[in-house]
Amino acid sequence: MLKDITLGQFFPGDTVVHRLDPRTKLILVVVYIIALFQASGWVSYAAVTAATAACMALSHIKPGNIFKGLKPMLFIIVLTALLNIFYTDGTPVIPGWIITWQGIARAVQMILRIILLITGTFLLTYTTSPIALTDGLDILFGPLKKIKVPVHEMTIMMSMALRFIPTLIEETDKIMSAQKARGADFETGSLISRAKALLPILVPLFVSAFRRADELAVAMESRCYHGGEGRTRMKRLRMAGIDYAALIIGAAFLAAMIVMKKFGI
């Protein structure tokens, strides 16, 4: 299960999506989320699904990687579906049943919304390196520096968190394998016993995480890192024609979704 968590991973490539400016991708993700929450009918959900599939095809991201990332969210998806099925009023599927046709339709739409939301955000991290993502966030939120908001520090912390998610997952998997080799059991017993069994994992994991954080801090200090003041970038971000075209397409897509919501489709 831990190896199925793909959040924070970056898959290098030379596709159209990979070549987009990180600022463009960040703006498009926000537009995508707004458009997704505008969806109200089957036509609009189909449009968002088609747009997501097109982005996956353009970025050459395999569906298997997306499904891997969705596995840890399976419990939330199933719980959301059940709540919508049993707590939505409407016409019963069978007279006397609590399950209604409206509930089933609502459950399917909510499942689609969660899956599409996760997929859209995953595509951002899959096609954008942590460094490029940090630079994009730093520039987009740059105006907030005028009101003394520590933009650079916030973005660097965010990029470090994304960068170390795969590392900590790998570390957790190694610790679990080592504990299982010593006879630890994490899969059987009551909920309380399973929680107690996690202690031999959490303690070394926290020790390892703090050790890595300390080593990273020493490495940054030895390289004279002192925040965003006077910081330069090895690669300057420049918007190209493809970025403006992508933004126009995103704006048109959002406008179409708003129109479809108005007409209930």
C-alpha cells in the first residue's frame, strides 16, 4: 500500500505538458479545480473527464500510475459513495427501499469528482519538478512580499515536503519489512493492538525524519543559504506561445463549464 502512494513523485519527460511553464500549470490546475466544481450534469462531467484524459495523453502519464495513487483514497471514495446513496432523497429503486435513483446518480458524480480532483492535482506533480514548482509559486505569490508575507520560505517548505514524501514512504517500507522480519504483526488483531504495533515503526521513522531534517539544514547553511533575499535562479522562467495558448484554452474551458452549469447540463 505504501508503494502505491505516488504524491510528490516527478516523472521526467519531454512532452508538451512537461515543457509548459510551471506558472502556467499552477494557474491551469486552479482553473481545472474551479471548472470541476462547476460540473452539475452528466455532460459537464463527461467534458471534465475528456479534458483530464487529454492531459494524461499529452503528458504520457500511464493510467496505472494514476490508479496507484488512488488506492490509498479508496476508503474515502467508498465512504462518500455510500453516504450519498443512503442519504439522498428521491425515487426509490424498489418501493420501500432507502436507496434512490437520485442517490445512485449523486454517488457516481461524487466518485467522479474525487477521482478527477486527485488526478488533476497528481498531473501537476508528475510533470513538474519540485524546483520548478518552487520557482513558479515564488513568482506567482511574489506580490505578497510587499506586505511582509514570507513567500519564499513558504514555497521552499512546500517543495521540500513534496520532495521528501517518496523518501519517507520508502523509509517506512524498509522499517516495516525489518519489523516483520523480527516477528511484528501489523495486519491481524483488534484496532488497538494494530495501533500499538505501529509504535516500533513510528519511533525510528521520526528519528530518521529529524536526522534528515538536521542534515538538510546543515547542508543549506554550508552553502550559505539565507532565504530569498538576493536569490537568483539557474533557469529563468519565460512564458512561451504554448503557455498563452494553454491559458486561453483553460479560460475557454472554464467559461464553457459555467455556461453548462447555468443550463443544468
